[in-house]
Amino acid sequence: MSGTPEGPGPTAGTPRHSAGPATTECHTPWPPVGAECSEPHGYRAAFLAATLPMAVVDHEGLVVTANEALGGLLGRPASALTNQSAADLLDLAADGRTWHAYREVLHGRRSRFRCTHRLKHPDGRALWAEVTVVPMPGQVAGAGDGSVPGRVLLSVSDISDRRELQKRLRHLQMHDPVTRLPNRTLFFERLSAALETPPHGDSASGHGRVGLCYLDLDGFKAVNDTMGHRIGDRLLAAVAARLTDCAAQDGAHRSGAHLVARLGGDEFAILVEDSAGTQQLTDLARSVLAALQQPFDLAGQRLSVSASIGVVERAVAGTSATGLMQAADTTLYWAKADGKARWTVFDPERNAHRMTRQTLSSNLRPAVERGEFTIEYQPLVGMADGVVRGVEALVRWNHPQFGMLSPNRFVAIAEEDGSIVQLGRWVLQSACRQARRWQLEHPADPPLFISVNVAVRQVWDSDLVTDVAEILAETGLDPSLLQLELTESAVMGSAGRPIQALQSLSEMGVRIAIDDFGTGYSNLAYLSRLPVSVLKLDGSFVRGFRYDEGAHPSPADETIVEAMVQLAHRLGLTVTAECVETAGQAERLRRIGCDTGQGWLYSRAVAPERIAELIGTRPMQG
């Protein structure tokens, strides 16, 4: 039995009379074949000659009379059906819900019943039948006044053709025309069912698991663009066949068949219901990569493709279709970012970092407007006398959720989404204003210069020259007291507008420093053509100045630094050593000829009030 009985039920606690259509043709039930009735012979003739299988059934469910069409459907003479149980003939008692609804109509407590289920035809074929039961015209059944319950008219419609058409239409709606695989709609339908239905009756233990391999072909767009969509479609169909083979082989050795679907474009998914664990999924992903790496022969074209695969495996309990697909999409992105042609397993810790990154990205611009950023300053100290010459402005984000964040947590994000322009201008303006304030508060001491980091995107996406000029004019800070720091790779890997902007800033009197020098191009000859004033040696060189375990210094780093310092001085540049942590390092750097030093030996980055105390003095060391 299949389908759901139709028709309104009775009012709770109250028997309901039959609601058959009113008629004055005949007020007595139809008699069996051969009995006399003065009025309904026209109806009886139509009943007997009808091609629709029908029967009159009494209140006990027994056939009073049936037409030849019903007899032909059931493979018996119509007369042989008399006094037979209609429920037994049509298998109406196989389903409890259907049986109850049918009995409700027989006893006048329901006005109509309809259900759909499979019947076996006498010729052996199965057919889909729609069974309808309604009260006979003019019957008053179950009146509750002692009257005899009326009879009902039962009809059976063969709807096999309609069901087959519906099945074909559903198949077309649920399958991809290019690969013949299930499409996105059917995939999500099956996925949702897998997450809702405990496998093998395991609902009590909650041990059911589900796995997903979500893959994307690498470089498929190039195939479409260079060879046309016809070849592209053939490639997709060939890929689908190999995925199906891989899934079938894995399913044959595991828990059963897997669903392979095309989700759109060149994206495919393999759903593993009742997964045996992550190892099963990674084995499947490995076999898929190996299968796809074999060349494809398509209409004389020999093509090779690869795929990136995101692998997710988890318990069914607590997993939603949306959550599983988000994890799979994230993991697929990781596989592509890690180099493509590989599979990557979902990592909760890595995902948490990504979510944190997304949160920071979405909050960056509003955070500037809300004033969540602050600036700390780290002294730049003269190596010869230990006096503070300037400070570097280091921005901090006082995030309401994650606490105080250092620049390495958010500057790269700001550069990616462009918010570095807004943030960078605020830092530049705040730092220049603070430098001018120190100058006015300590007129007897040499003024400190302020060093501010600048991203290349600030040069490309804004008029940095104009911004600097306006800020200097607004704060009254002399241009010679402003130093702008750019990384070595950013400066030397740029051309055109960035170089022109640096040249204009240098002509204005602003000093240009290359930060982290020695980690990028390290092309000192190129420096002669750039408007650079200062080199800041990367801290990795300075850390190499430490003594090894045998108390003997390693001279390699010292030799490199000495050579760079000498060449820089010959080019008219000053040198700042970063990450100075010990007095021994400071002494060796001073002996080599470094001009200034910066690091924890002198001071960590501190609030502006602490810098004010250091002006004109030697900072504490150690």
C-alpha cells in the first residue's frame, strides 16, 4: 500500500453522516444482479457497461454487485466477486491508516476516501491503482437513529501511465542532462534524508556518520574557452563516469552505494551515507584523484585534468545539510589555495581561524569609525649614545571580542579588503599629531621624528602625497620629522605610480625607509635609483648575532650586516637595526656602524605618555 487516504475526518467525539449528493432517482440501494428495481435501471446499465472498474459495497465491506471492468481487473467474473470482502480484493487492510479511513466511510463517519497503491494484474504485471470510495446517491448512512448503514460506491482507476509520466518528469527534474548524474536538487534531497534517518536503526546509539567528497576540476574554464563547450560537456560526462566507477568500487567494499552528483559547472559531490570514518573518505578521494589523472580521449582530443577535493566526515547527530556543505566548500577552497590537484580534510581549528579572519574583515571599517584602534610607540635609539632619536608608530586594535590585537592579526586583512587606506590615514594623522604635541611640550629638546608604516595599496588606492601634505599642514609637523616605512619587496617590486609618489614625498622633505631589508630583493644597486633615506635591517640578521652553545660567535651574519651597512653608507643611507634584544648585540651593531637600533633592549612599544618621559634621556636597557 502506498499513498495517503484523502478526505476530511469526523468531528472529534461526534459521528458524522454521509454527505453524498442528493437525488430523487431511487431511495433504495442497488440490488444484486437479477433483482428488480423500478427506477435506477439507467444507472445500473451505465454501471455495468462502464470501463471504469466499480463495485457497490455494503456497510460490512462486502461486494453487493460489481461490473465486468472490475472483474477483468481482478481476473475473475464479476458475479464471482459478490459477497467478497472489497478490502481483501484490493488489499485495503495492508496499511493501518488506509484501513481505518476506509472503515470510517463504510460506517458513515467520513464522506470520502481515496488512496493510491500497487496492484498485481492477472497478466502478471504490476499497476498503480487509485481507489475511491464514496457513499451511494440517496443513502443515509450511520444516522445514529437505528437505521441501517448505507452502501458505498467503490471505483478503481488504473493510473500507471500517469505515474510513469510523473516518474519520468521527476527524473528529468532531478538529473543533469549533460552527465546524467543526480543534480543539486536531488543531491540535497538525499543529503537531508540521510541526516534525518538513522542508518540501520541506529538512532539509539547515535553512531551514524556521513561523509562528503566535494570536488572541483582545476582549469576547466580553460578547456571551455579554448576547445568549446561541446568538448567541455564531453569532458564533464567522462569525469562523471570515472567518479561513478570510483564510488561504486568503494561502495562495493564498504557499506553500500554512494550518491555521485553534479552540483553545477565543474563541481561534483560524492555522498557517503553510513560512513566508516575519515579514512574511508580520504581513500575515496585518493582514488578519485588517481582516476582523473589518467588522460581523457575525447573525439580525437587527448586531455588531462586534475581536481581539488574537500573532504568532510562527521556524525549525523547535530549535523545539518547547510553546515556540512559550508564545511565542504571551505575545505575545497583550502585544497585549491594549497596548490590544487589534492584533497584536504576539514580542520576545525583552521576553520575557526578563518571565521575569526572573516569576523575581523567585516568589522575593520566600522572599528575605525568607532575608535577601537590605538597607537603605541617604540623608540628608535642612537647606537652611539643611546639617546632616543625617534619612534615608530605601531597600531593596535582593541577588539571588543578578541581583546588587544597586534598589527600582524589584521593589517594583511586590511590590505586585502582595502580598509588599509582608511586605517592608514588615521594612523598617519594621529602619529603626526602626537609627534607635534611632544615637540611643543619639550621645546628645549631635539624633536623626535615619527616613523609610520605605509602599505603599497595606500599609494595605489589613494592620493598619499596629498594626504601627507594635508596632514603635515594640519598638524604643523615639519616634513623632515616624518619617516614613511615600506617593505623592501613592496618598494622594489613596484613601478610607475608608487615610485612617483615616493619621489614626490622625498622632494617634500619626508624620509623614506625600507622596512625588513634583506628579506626581499636585496638589490642595493637598485636603491641608488629610489628616493630612499633609511634601511631597516630585518631582525633575522640581528638574532644571528647571538653566541652559539660553545660561546663562539658565528661570523656569517655579522659579515653580511657589515657589508650592507658599508654599502648603504656609501649610498648616503642611514641604517636601523631591528629586534635588538641584548647589550652584546647592541655593542656589535654599534661597532659595525649601525646608526640606530630598535628592540626590547631599549623598550617595547609603549603608550605616548611613557615616550614623553624618555625624551632627552637614555632609555632603560634590559
